[in-house]
Amino acid sequence: MVISNRWQSRTALLLALGMTATTAIPILLATPATATLQPHLLAQLFPQQPTQVTPQSTRVRVSSGTVIPIRSDEAEKIVVTPNETLPVTLTVAKNIRSSAGTILIPVGSQVEGELKPVEGGTQFIAKELILKNSNRRLPIEATSEIITETETIDEGTDVGNIFKNAAIGAAAAAVLSEIFGDLDFIEVLAGAGLGALGGWILGGRKAAEVVVVYPETDLDLILESDLLLN
């Protein structure tokens, strides 16, 4: 019985020591590992990916497709021949605002361009925008709708009604002067601020085809590409 008890005591002691050693091993192993993983080593092992920052766009623009209402400060009507190109300066008739209400293009700004023949009729093609107040000049890509209607002018036409307060292109004035060679017609032109035609009076033509353009209804512009304002 004594031997048995001693054997049991030794066995219990060995088991206790074994359990203690087993539980101690992870602690002994973990301690040096933790000590070596300093911040600079962690950074080397697990480098942080740089944060991708998308810059906010600060460009101010008027979107493509925006309609810009137009008027003419020079004449109520513009008369050209179907194949005539005429430089024209128009005026923005209404403030163009952003969705937040900020004025992007102020009323009274000017648009320089030309009326020119295109397939199917006559069209205004804008080239440059001159902003009111700042007088900054910006390239602009915008066009009016194509004007397809023409009018035939002959000796029986009431020119006093048609050409009052009208701006007439040089080519249109030339062909019309061949129809109307009297002094009264010259006075009508002069009264519209166009000046006397003088030597243009040739006579002989019976009729002429012209395009009569009404800027406030015919020449509203549609932006064909974004207009950058800064």
C-alpha cells in the first residue's frame, strides 16, 4: 500500500508538471513574438494602401443642350439671300442660371456669329460669347434651328412694311436694288438705318428670293457642347 501511494503521488506530480509545462509553452512562445512586432515592423509587413482622393471639380459650366434665348438690338428683322453669309451680333435675352439659381450667363451678354446657308435653309452659328459686365470672351458652340422659309419679293411687294426696321445683307440689298430702282425705296432703306445704296441701283430684275429672319423667334441658340465659364 505504501508503494502504491508513492507511485500515485509521483504520477500525480508528473501529471501536474506536464500540465504546467504545456500551458507555459504558448506563453513563452508568445512573449518574444509580440516583442518583435514593433510598429515599424507592422508597417513593413502590412503596408497601408494610400487613400484615393477624388478631387472635386470646380469647373463652372453650362450644359450641352441648354437653350439661350436671343434678341437683336440692331433690327427687328434680318434679310439675306438663301446663299448669303452675314456676320451678326445678337444679345442674350434672359439670364441663364444654374440649378442653384446662380446666374451663369447674364442677360445683355452678346453672341457673335454669322447667318450662313446650310443644307435645308439658313442657320445662325455662334462663335464667341461676350459676358456682360466682365467683357470676357469665350468660345461657344451653339446654333439656331434651320430657317427653311423664304419670301419672293417682286415689284408689287409692299417693301415699306417688309423692310422697315430690318437689317439687310449686302447680297440681298444688291438683288433687291435691281427690282426697285426708285428713290422712295432708297429712303425706306435709309430710314431703317441701312444707308443709301447709291450705285447699287441697277434695275432689270423682276423678282428675288430672300430669307427674312426674326431673331426673337427664329434664333434661340442651343448649346452643342458644354460651355466652360472658368
